Amino acid sequence: TANELEKKTLDCRKSENTAKTDFGNSCKQLGIPGQKIKRELVGRVGELADIYAKISARVECLAPVVEFYSTFVEFTLGRSRDNDCVPMIQYVIDKGNTTTYEWTYGEAPLSIVEPPLNINLDDEDKVQYHKFPCTIFNSIAKR
């Protein structure tokens, strides 16, 4: 009926507005305008090194907090935990921003080779249904 149709239309508009708001908030959190998402996100990849450096510098101020927490855990459990309460934070405090290789093996690599970003920006506006595991998307794409 007409009432059901109007109600469904209003529900769809509410959902649309909610989705637009959520999308805008997500873009704001990522620091992108949200016009060419793929291109904007690829552009942000270059900023990761600076972000990691800032984080590792700011984590150093947590050393007294980690010490307090370790002492608290030692007191509570009645035994020493050998600095393994918060190992990642402790590692970043001690070593700073390092490679995964150095974290794993305890020594810096001889050289670091950055892999190239082979991201095709030409297909930005196309939905690639074949990448969805759900069969309904695959069946729609084949039509």
C-alpha cells in the first residue's frame, strides 16, 4: 500500500543519511576528503613513517608507567615477571621504531629495501565484485 511504501522510503532515507554520516566520520578520522578514496589512502601511505616515528617518540614518556605497572604486577603475583608485562611497549621504549626483522632477530638488517607500491589507480571508480567472497556478488557480476 501507499503507507507502507512511504514508510519504506523514509526508512531508506534514514539509512542513507546514517550511512553518509558514518562515511563522513570515517573519512574525517582517516584525514581524507572522501572524493577519490583509493588515491587519497595511497597518498597517506607515505606518511606512515612519520606517524611511527612520532608514536615511538611519545611512547618513551610511558617508561615510569610501565615501571609502576610491572611493580604492581610483581607485588600482586608475588613474583617477578622479567619485564614481560607489556613487552611491545617496553620494546618501543627501549629500541624506538625498528623493523620487524630487528624485533624478531634482535639485530638490525644489513639493508632495507622498500617494496614498490604497485597500486593501480585507474580502476578506482569500479567495484571489483570478484574480490568479494560472497557468492551473491559473484553471481551479480557475471550477469
